[in-house]
Amino acid sequence: MEGLIKEGSLGYILMKSHIISEDDIRSALEAQQASHCRFGEALVTLGVVTQEDIDWALANQLDIPYVRLKKDMIDAAAVALLPAQTARQYNLIPLIRAGDELNVAMADPLNRVAIEAVERSTGCQVIVSVALIREIREMQDQFYGAPTSPVSFGLTSSAFSPRVLEIINGDITGATFLDYLLAYFIQNRLTVLSLQPLGDMVSVTARRGGATREIGSLAITHYQEFMIHLRRSCKLEGVNETSTKSGLSFTLRGQRHNFQVLLLRGLGGDFVTFKQSHADAFPARLADLHLASATEEQLRKLPAGAGMVVVAHRESEDRCRLIDLLLSEADTAGKSVILLGEGLGQGTKRFPRVPAHGISPGETHSLISAVLEHDPDILAIEDATESQSFIAAGKAAMRGKLVIVGVSLKEIGAAVRHLLYFWHKHYIIPTYIRGIVSCRRVSLLCPACRQPHHLSPDESAALGTALPSGSYFRASGCPECEQSGYRGSRFLLDVINFDSAVVEAFETASDSRDLLRFLTDRGYRGSAEEGDELLRSGDISPEEYVTSILL
């Protein structure tokens, strides 16, 4: 069981502390696979642990002490060093002073702005411990006294009526603020809405029609509670990466709206951006990709036998959906299939899935070896870009398995270079490669508001590419596309089947261009040519062509 949880991970810490058992881990992994939630969230949902247990384990992951606050563990002289306003603003409470060091309990131990503010105010070096917000606030009231003014969420804005502001500010968790914020986004047909921490306050900005304006400001005091609520809503609890993104659904007047939520850790708190998601979901059926008949036939052949199929896409979500699609086309009757990775398993067929969350790329190869001991006929791997993982996947293919392996590469040329590198290093044998498939997602212009646009020499130079002069199209946004300028997506696929002729050309190629020239001479038509057609027909903008096709 311990082979499925990384040393130092949330599950490992909880199990080694005798808070959960191996049976609890099995139950949580099953719940995680069924609902695609996070491991910690599954444990809380099952009632195995409390949120306090999760907070404690996360503190251990960060190697920061975790404390459960009580009055008798706090030195009043240490509290007296820091003004109540600063403590409440940054959600913290001093614990004890030792020489020039001040131990402080904080809700967000990574808030560098808060730490620097305490150090300036006290003249001490801050040593951080982690504590629950509610316990910090209880200690603040006991040592500083109750707040002299009514507790408020702290939003100031002319975008909402006084009555609505009163409702928003009456909920310090930020849940009401989030609901009204998303409703405002939809009602005003915004393209972007951002929360930007600026030290002692958070600026709320809205963008529409190319113009950005501030619509309000938020006191930093309860921003932590809001971020806890937002992360819980987006299933991002316990994720501490510098940059994170997720999805969020919101219903207004019976209509469901999907948002992209992007988080960027900054000084003083997370920078948050909301965008309404207008992109189409990746099709669950091959027919819905609307491929040329020759491309569709090649794609169907890829998973039809033992060997390695390489799936290249920079975005993990689309890469996983493409792997799921290949599995739906594969003959899996009477065969054992195992999926490796959190993002897989949302296709039309159900298979056992082994999570890899918390496992570093360099350790994935060990997990691949462990999975192979269960003798699957088909193994799908979400991400084996790292060298050792890719080599392990190649060895599995040479043992007679069908291995569908994802790599974080942007396009077909990069995937060919990737394979050539391993071939020249004698790490893979080309005859065991079944083929490569890569995918590009392009955003289609809204047909209702797109307009011809003549690309000037200066604009061509700004795009950094030698696009031919001519009339292309851009869209300014309209009610039909909710001011976004876009209406849906198109998925462009590159597919290379490694038949005997391609294998021979691959083995003699000095670089990827040699193989692609060979394929072109055979009539190969890839996504770059499709992108050219979409640009000239006005379905995509020059900027979309450059960013999604050329770069």
C-alpha cells in the first residue's frame, strides 16, 4: 500500500501518525477515483479525518510547526509587541518572544507581506507556526478584546447597491462575495475579472471590450477566508503551487455558466483571475472530432496491437481526453487495462486507475514498474515526459503491452525529436512504436461579430512571423458570444502511423525535418495546413494562428 503513496505526502504523514489506516487509504483512493476529488477531500468526505487533521498534515508537508491554540500557551508580553490592527489584518497572533525572535501563529505561513509587516512593527525576526483561522480570531478577541467596530468582509464598491454591499460584507467567509462577483461578471458581459492583492488591500478589476477598470477594493483582513472558500469550491485545497488553474460552475437564473479560475501566488495573497469558459469540451467520441477520413482511419489503427503510442499535448486536460478517446477505440474485450494518473478515466469505458498525485516526475518510472507487476495488457500513462519514465514505458511496450503514453510536448515535430533522441541513445527500438498523435486546440472567431482586418506590416512584425499581407479576420465581441469574440473550439490532429516505411525513414533521419519531409512526399497533411485554411477562411485570427499553430 505504501508504494501508492509518496513518502512525505499527505497520506503518508497521516498514516505514519496513526491517524488513518491502510484500509482508510484504500477507501479514499476508491472515492477519489469515483469522484475525481483530491485525496484529502476524499478523507474528509468519508469522515475518516477532520479538516484540522488535513491542515496539520499540510503543515508537515511544508515543514512548518502546526499548533492548536489555547490561551495559556500565548505570552501576553509577546502579543503586546504587535498592534491589534496588524494582527487582524494578516490573520495572525504572536505566541512567544525569545531574544530577537518572535514566534507567530499564522493562517497563511507563505504570506511574505504579513511576515515583513510583523518584523517591521516589532523589530524581531519572525518564526512561523500554522494555526486555524477561527482559533487565531478567538485568541485575538481574548488578548486584544473584541473589535470596536462590527466585523465586515471589507468590500467597498460602487458596482453594487448599498443593500447588496451590506449583504456581502455581512459574510466574512467570502462565499456571498463570490456569488455576487460571478453574477456581476455574467450580467455585465465581462471578459476578465481579477482580484489583485496590493499589500494592505485587494483591488477588484473588471475587463470588457479591451478596457480594464477598478470596480472596488477589498480589505485584506478576510481575504484568507475568501481564498479558503474559493479553493474549496474549485477543489484546490492543499495545492500550494505558484500557479494553479481550475474550473468552477455557477448557476444564475437556472442557467449554468462555466468559469476558468486562475491562481497566482503573490506577495500578500493569491492573484485571482476569473474568465468565462467558452471553449468546447474535448469530444468523447471520435466521430465528433470531424476528422478527414484518412486521418480518422489512421487514428483508429494506433491502439490496435502491442507497442507504444505517443500522445503529445502541452495541456494535461486535452492530453488525457485524447488518451481516453484512444482507449475507447481500442479493443479492450477480455484484456486487463490500468490507467496511471489523476486526469485519465473519463472516457466511455471504465478502467482501474492508479493516482500519481504527489509523485515527482523522476519517481514515475518506479510506479510504472510496480504497475507492470500486475501484468496489464494495456497501460495508459498520463505523463511520461521525464526520461526515466519514458524509458520505462518503452520497456513495457517491448514486453508485448500496448502502452499509450502522454508527453508534455506542443506539436508533432517536438514529439518526433523526442523519439529520435531516445532512438539515438539506444533507449527505444523504433519497431515497437505504433505511432504518434498530437493535438492542437484553436479558438474559433464568433461568426456574428468577426470583421475583415487588413494586417499592416507593423502588425505582421509585432506578431513576429512572416504572415503574407492580406485581409484576415478579427472579432470585437457581441451579445451572441458574450463579448468574448469567440464561439467554440476546433481540434486539429496530427497522426503518424509507424508502418515499415516510416520506421525505415525514422531510422535514417538525422532530425525531425527529414521524417516530416518524407511524410509530406507521401501525401501527409497535418494540423499546420489545416491552420492555414482556417486562417484564410476567417475562422481564426492571425494571433490565434501564431500562438496555437506556429509557436
